[in-house]
Amino acid sequence: MMRLDLEIDLLFIEIGDRINIPITNDKILFQNMSSSESSEDMDRWQSVFAAVTDSELRFYESAPWSGEAWRAPAEAYSLIATRLVGSGKRAELPEFSIRCATVEGVITHSLRAETHRDLAGWAKALVNGSHASAVTQRELVCRCVWKGRPAQLVIHYENGFTLLEAGTGSRTLWRYSFDKLRNSSDDGKRYLWLDFGSGEETEVELDMEGCPKPIVFILHNFLSAKIHRLGLSA
């Protein structure tokens, strides 16, 4: 049986509005029981039972043997807002890191497995899961403020970016396809910047009225899934 250990490395606290991400019926794609290797590791690593469903990465203190326990993980993160950011071998076991965007900010976890094959299996499950979740959700709609005007930002997996005027009319203020995006950045607190080319009119500043990190991570997974669909590496 393969093993997976968890270490919480870093937590940035940034308060923001909640983003509702649709959750589909759970289907276990990958799950595992973990343990620590030595008493020295016990001071650093926490043993967990981990599972990747079709929508979430879940951590349990022990294996959930009932439906009620399965529905109550110690921690759960939406795959569509989770990114694999690196791998390596700092100690005797291979490790990799993931970043999970939440409404409070970004949580970084370091994970490790017994072998590189185990590590590759987890990495594949997480990457494929985030891509599948992006394809399933297809669209993110969130409120924002643009140039002092209440609006709705729509990011669609196929159609790209659309900004709609808030209200019953939903007049389109601007629209850009993904290939027009040159750069994106945020302040980690409430502002999101999108650069769609040269000129002031294509440099967009949006007040997301809360932490923009989940939106940024979902955008990145949309783009990564589209690149993967073309047979390229993100």
C-alpha cells in the first residue's frame, strides 16, 4: 500500500467573498492510507488519508468507513482551484507541493510518497482531476466593479472573458477571447488585472470585492486544460 504524508507549509490570510463552485457526485479516483517513517518525521509530518474525487482533494484523519465520515473530511479543496507547483526530494522520500486557492487566500501543502511511481500517480490524479473539473464546470461567473461600475465577470472555458453590466439588462461591456490575454496578476486581496494587449483600453483593472485567488487559479486551470487538450504541456 502506498503512503502519503502531509505538511502544512504556509497559509496567507486574506478575507474575501465566497465563490460558489458546483460540486458533482463524488467518485473516488485515487485514495490512500498514509503513515510516517520515524519518530523524527512525526514532529514534522502529519499522517493523513487522502482522496481525489471528481471535484475535490480531501484529507481525512483516518479512513472514512461510513457515508457520514466520507462527507466530513478534515480538509477539502476544490480541484478546479488547486495547482501542482513542483516536486523534488528534500529527504529520503520524493515530495511535491500543491497550492490551493480559498476565499481566505492560498494554502500550500507539501506531500510525499514512498516512491517516485507513487508520487507520479498522485501528481497525475491531481492534474487530470483539475483539468476534468475545469471542463465540467466550463464557466465561472462572479461579481466585480469595473471603473466604479458594478458588473459581472464571466470566464467561459470555450469563449473566454465577458464583462456584463450588473442589472436586468446585462449589457456587454467588453469581450475578449483567451488568445488575447497577455498577462494576469492580482494583489492577493481584492484586485485583479488582465492585460489583453497594447494600449490603456486593453489593460483591465477589476475590483473583485474579495480575495481574487480562487478566480486566478480557476483561470489558470481553464488555460491548462485547454493546452492539455491540444496535446501540449502547460
